[in-house]
Amino acid sequence: MKKEQKHETDYIKKYQDQGYTSNFLFEAGTLLDSETKYAYQPNEIFIVAHHRYEGMSDPDDMSILYIIETKDQIKGTHLIGYGPTADLEEAEFFKDIPKANYAKNADINELT
């Protein structure tokens, strides 16, 4: 029996229930907290987890959901596209986050 793939919104809801309620937007080369309008740099971001998705009907429909904590303990999520339709500047921002700022088991497929 094939396991049903969860959608990004399922994980967003699960993490919101765990206190990751802030929404982050990528703007002008920074990750902006949509509520406080603070613009975070890569070294101020910590990746708790990230989940990769590929569209069931369209393999080019790919995204990554990042679960984020900031240097000032703001918790939230950010969803980006990857693959052929990715925003290269946004992808570079996430590449610039120091490896030390990624949780040991950040790349996960399932919540436990």
C-alpha cells in the first residue's frame, strides 16, 4: 500500500500548532518577517527542518518548506519553489545560511 504524500499545507498547519506561526517572505535579498518587517540575513536564520515536495501530476511543480527559527527566537515557515521555476536569488540566500545553522536532522521526510 502506497503511503499518501502530505501536502505543504498539512505540514504548515502541524508546525503552526507547535508554535511556528510567523510567515517569512523573501524580499530585497533578505528574509522578511511579515509581521515585524525585520529583514533577516542568512547568518540570523536557523533551519529546524525542511521538507521537499514534488507535484503528483506535474514533476516540475517542486517546492521546499523551511521550518525556521531566527536569532531572536521568532519561529515560522517559508515555502520556496525549486527546480526549473526557482527564484535563483532566493535559492542563493538559503545556500548562504551557514551549515552550522541547520539542525542535525533538518532534511526529513516525515514528522515524528
